[in-house]
Amino acid sequence: MTTACSEATRFSGQSVLVLGGNSGIGLAAARAFQAEGARVAITGRNEAI
């Protein structure tokens, strides 16, 4: 049995950690998870430091 769910709430109530989320694909993934209802934490590094 499958249940239909709205894309905006697919990750509602879930937490996601995105490694490398400060730019590029990681940032896009973090934004996508957030748009679908997830609480998002990102990590990344700043090579200038």
C-alpha cells in the first residue's frame, strides 16, 4: 500500500545533516531538503582560513 504525500512535506519532522553544504551541490541539496520540510544543518569549510 502506498501513500501519496506532498513534496513540500516529504521530509516534515525530519532532520538532515548536509556535509559540504556551504556551496555547490551540497548547498543545492540543503535548499532542496529545506524546501521539502526538513530541518537542515550544514557543515563546510572555508579554505581561506
